[in-house]
Amino acid sequence: MQYYNDKSNDSAAKLFFVFFQMFMLLVVYGFVYTSLIAVKIAIAKYDLTFMTYLPEVIALVAYPVVIFKTLKMFKVGKRLRAVAWMMGWASVIIVFLYLHLSQLITT
């Protein structure tokens, strides 16, 4: 008969959370990569400066910081809040990247 073990459950939850973080990082970086390609095309088409890449660079730097902060939240015990923050910031970054792209194309 197996008994309930808090230590093994916590380590398994942390492992699943880290895998989920890696998956979310790949999703966000996929959107950042497509945004970089779109900005490259917009720069060539509309004669824009290299500063047009700035929101994508900020997203590349900011999301790993969010992942680090949510991992700290998860370790403290605020598990649901950590998952919500990570998914929320991912959606905010993706929406603002596409808002940035739509502003480039309409100018």
C-alpha cells in the first residue's frame, strides 16, 4: 500500500511546472520570432530604422525574467498565482507584439 508523501508530490509538481515553463517559453519565443521576421519585412518595405526591433528585444529579455519570478512564487507555495502570472504575461506580450506589428503596417 502506498502512502501519501508531500515531498515527492512537491517535487513532481515542481517538475511539471518547469516543463510547463519551458513550453510557454517556446510558445512566446515562437511569436517573438515571427514578429522579428515581420519587422524585418516591414523595415525593408517601409524604410524604417533598426529601433523598430525594440519591442521584440524587450520581449526576449522580459519573459525569462517573468519565468524566473514565477518559479520563485511557485517555490514559496503560490502555485496557482505563479501559473496565472506566467500565462497572463505571455498573453500580454503576444498581444502587444501583434499590436506593434499592426501599427507598423498601417503607417
